[in-house]
Amino acid sequence: MAEEAGARQLNLQVGSSETDAAAREGLLSKTAATSAVAKFSNQNKRFKANATMALVIAGYMTLFGLPVFSENCAVALFGQKDSVVDDELVPVCGPNMMGMKVNIGKDDRHIVLVNINSTLINEGYEPYAWCGFLPGSYFGMWPTVVQTAMFTVFGTTGSTMKNAWQCVSGTFFAVLNLYFMTFLYPKGADSENYHPALAWANLTVVLFLFLASRADVNTMMMGMCSTVCLMLHFMNPNTGPTIGTYKSKIPFLCWDGETTMVMLTNVMGCIIAVMATIFPKPRMNITHVHDDALEIVHGIDMIFKDCIEYYCGKARDPRRFQIFGKMAALSSAMSRISGNLEASYWETFNLGKYAKIRELYAAFNKAMKNTEDVLYSIKSALLQLDFNEHHIEFVEALREPMEQLRIETLGCLTRCANFCKDGQISPEEKEDINKSVQTMLDKQQALAQAFKKVAGKSKQYISQDIAPDSLFTFAISQWAVELQDWAEDLADFESKWRRKACCDAETNVFAIAASQFKSLFELSNMFSQQSLIFFLMNAIPILVGYAIAMFASGSVFVQYSSTIPATLALLVSYESGATFFTNLQKLMGVTFGHTLPLLVMSMIEFFPCDSYVRFLLHGTSIFVFYAAFTFVYYASEQWATIGIMIGAFGCGMLFRPCQSHVDVSADAYAGHYKDIAAVIIAMMLKMSCAYIFNPTEPRDIAMGKLKELFEELEGAFSKIST
């Protein structure tokens, strides 16, 4: 009651400067309080969403790591790798074995395992060893699955599936390239006709195709990382291309082949990433689109209601700043619905009703973008509004028709947004829309007549005094026109949809793939100056790191180790300029990703492999590690790079299995210290090349682009004036 009395007093005693000042102060306080409450509410929602997602991902990483810290799970999945006979360690299942085996050797010391079959059972052989569902060689790739999942997972299912597609496609092309090189040189570097120059040329061309095509970041990262790892083994005369021996039913594919392991582990990582966004709580973009649409409708309702109330007020007050804040929030919501619409394609692939649903909401989003343009005009009118005697005359004449037009337009907008949800416009809905459009036209005509009448009465059709009133009235009317046009298109949606060809490029997956492939490898773009600089800036450090891996041995370098080139491949990005701070963050993230798990595992190694304490401690460490740094990745824009790098590069040490018969001494950690040194060298190479080829800082690039924009605008206005 006190607030209502205060409001009435404010309207009645506008002339009192003391009351006016108090009212202004009260409005400012109310606006600040409302803004603070809304900000806290949004922050609380974001915190809960980020924390939930971090805990879910940590849970998936912990479950996936069970074979790492549980010997029973490791044996069930990968089989029995060794056994102790008379205090002597005897190998059992080889790295390329799967399934149940029988021993046709002499005894437990001379083991010769073969697949169990009915013939051997009839001969009296009994099952001897279980060699797992997967070959033992896959166990060494287990951290790669986690790393792939970390680089793939995002906040929603659609975005994650898009990243997964990019990851799988990049890895597929890397595997395809190795098959091509294996066709030329079946034994790799040990082949008789092997030419190292051709292998180097192949590597350079593949890197050029990934970088100059300006493919998506995930495609480049995973494709180049897989390429350098596979090619290092191919060019190693001691290993060559590991084709494998355990043949599958697919021609030229062996279960224990390196290419198969690389491809399957990447697919497994992508599946884990997608599953984390589906279960236990689905985070589908398509389900957010309708909620976002209703939120936008509610926001527009509040904005236009507040605008008309402010326009019809008695004096200028701070409420206009609150309205401007709501306009800014509406722009953010519109950007969100655009992102959800784009990402929802990767959830639905426009199959079934979803093609129509996405089409309807795309049209809705376009109409809302037009509304956003109208809001700039309204904002300009409110800023210029002078509450003089002419304005009071316009308010008395226009308030009622404005309010009627707003109510009818919002009613039509709300119904149309709800009609989009099921992906079809029924005859009843079409009739409802047409009636609403006609009513909106009538209300708009009434507003135009009222404006014409009051302007004629004051004899000021064109005047600086009524310019804000004219602009405001025009903006309200234009908003109604924009929504009328969209509503009319919505009413005819079914007939237009039926006329669309079944192989329309917008709904045909193959047409979209062909179009994207053509745009990726367009020669004019690939050989442009910008693409060539980007290629040199990223390829040179990778090739230098590859050369170090090929030829350097001793000190901190391990020959044929992929640490340096693979790390550089995973750090590629489209950032402009020298980006010293970003590269420094990547260096910190990658370094901490190697050192923090090392400290954790140094404590865990005190407990034996069969200890329940070790089991609980190792599992808890994985969960806490990924919950913490995944939350940093989602919650902090400033430290997101460090969070994701620690999570992705920390898996190598944290997912190291316990081996009862392997000595874990100080010397056993030497390899990890060498990896840390190699990572630092890799980052130094990247930072140096980034500075050489693009020394300009991002802020200077932004200011240069802004200067170019002003010059273009100045030139355009000068041409108009002449």
C-alpha cells in the first residue's frame, strides 16, 4: 500500500522537485535491486548446470577407468596377461589375443594358446585362459579414449555430436592416409623400395589439406594428431605399419591393427562424450528451442509493455535504463535460440517431423531478429523523448490504440510460437492465425487514424518537437507489421512445405555434406594469403617436432616418441595474432596436466594393486580430478583453456594401470619427466612460430578492423551526401 501511495503521489506532484528527486532515487534503487536479483538467479542456474555437467562427466570418466584401478575389471575386459609359476612371471595372453583360449603347449611354462573349439574340447583340452573382450593392445590406448572424450564433450547434445563428427572424420582421413601409404610400402620404412622423401612429402601434404582447408578445429586436431602418430610408427623401421594379425570379417581390417585401434578408441571417446549429455539428464538442443521461444515472447511482452507505460508517463525517469537492460537480455536470448537451432541439426538430422520443427523455429527466429531491429528505433525514441505539452496530447490520443495493438500482437505471437512446437500447422490453427492477422490490421489502422488525428489537431505533422513521438509510434506499428508478415507465412507453411522437393539441399544430408566438402577444398580459399600463413604458422612447429621425434635421441628426447608433434597438433586453433596469453595458458594447462596426476599417482603407488584402499583412492582421485577441472572449463571463461588442457592431458598418467610385477621406483618416473620437458619444448616452438608469422596482438587486430569499418562508413556517408 505504501508503494502504491508513493506511486500516486509521484504522478500527482510532478512539479515538486523534492518529491521528484525522491521518486527517482526510489526507481534507481528498485531497478538496481531487480537487476541484482535477476543476475543472481541466472548465476545460480548457470552454476547448477555447470556443476551437474562436471559431476556427470567425472562419473563417466570414473566408470570408464574401472579397468585401470580394478584388476578384476581389467582381466574381464582385456584378459589375463601373465601368471606366476614357481615365483616366476610367465606371459599368458598376448597383446593381439581375444576370447577364451586353450593351452596346447607342454605345460604352464611353455604356453601355446589357441582359440577354443569343439574339436579341442573332444580331445580333452579344457579352457585355460580368458583373453578378454578386447585385445590387450587396446589397454594402452585407454587414456586416448578419455582425451578424445574431453575434447569432444560440450554443454549440449547437438554441439557434442557435431564435435564427435568432426573428431571421427578427422581420424578417418588419417587412417585412410596410412592405408594408402601401406599400399605403397607394405612394410613401411623396412620396405625395399621405401623413399623417406615421399613419406615426408605425404605428411606435409596431409597437414596442408587439414590446415589450408580451414576445416573445423576438432577435425584438424584429431586428424593431425592421428596422422603424426601413425606416420611415426610407419617411418620407424623397427615397427612399420602395425596391420595386426587378429582378422575381422571386414576385409583388410584386423582387430589388433593400429589403425583399427586408433579409429575405435576415437569412436569410443565420442560415444562417452555424447552419452554424458544424454544420461542421466538429456541436454538436447531441440528441446531448448521451444523454451527459448517462449522466453523470448515473454521478454518481448515485458519490453513493449514497459515501453508504452514509460512513453505514457509524466516525466523522464530511470525506468528507461531498466528497459534498455531488458532489451540487451533479449538479444542474448535470441543468440541462444540461433545456436540451439544450428546445433539441433546434429541431434535430428532433419529426420521425420524435426525438419518441419526446425524450419518453423528458424522462421520464428528470423521474425524475432526483425523485432530486435525495431527495438533500436524504440530505444532511440525513448532517449530523445521530451515530456512536453505536445507529448501529453499524443499520449492522451495514442495510449489506448497502442495498448490494444500490443495486446493483440502479443496474443498472436504467443499462439504462433506454440503452434510451431509439433511441427505442423493444422487447418484450425491456420484459421486462428488469419483471424489474428486481420484483427492486428484493424488495430494498426486505428492507431494510424489516432496519430493522424492528433497530429492534424496540433498541426505538427513534421516537427522536431514530436519527432520522438512519431518514431515511437512508427516503431510500434512496424513491429506489428513484421509479425503480421511472419504470421501470414506461418499460415501458409503446410502448402509451401509440400511444394519443396524431397531432395532439397536444406534437408538432404548428402547434399549438405557435398556442399561442405566443396567449400572446404576450394582452391581459391586454400591458397589465399591468410590460409597459407595459417598453414605455415601451425605446420612448421609440427614438422620440426616430428623431425625431433624422428632423429633426436638422448637427453630428454625419446626417438620415435609422438609427444612433441601430437601435442602441437592438439593445440591448433583459429585464434588471431600472437596470442601470447592464450599460449601461456595452454602451456600451463598441458604442464599441470602432466604434473598433477604424477603427484597423485606417487601417493597411490604406496598401496598394492589388490588393496581396497588403492581401489577407492584411485577411483576417487579420478572423479575429483575431472569434476574439478571440468567445472573450471564450463564455469570460467578466463580459465577454461587451462581447465580443458589439464583434463585432456592428465589422462595419460592418471589412467595408468597397476601392475603388480612392475617395479615403481624413481627411475620408472623418468619417462614422465621427459614428457613434461617435451611438452614445454613443443609450446616454445608453437609460441615462436606464432610470433614470427603473426606478431600482431589480437587487440591490435581488433582495433585495425574497427578503423577499417569507420573508414568504410565514412566513405558511404560521404557518397550519400554528394
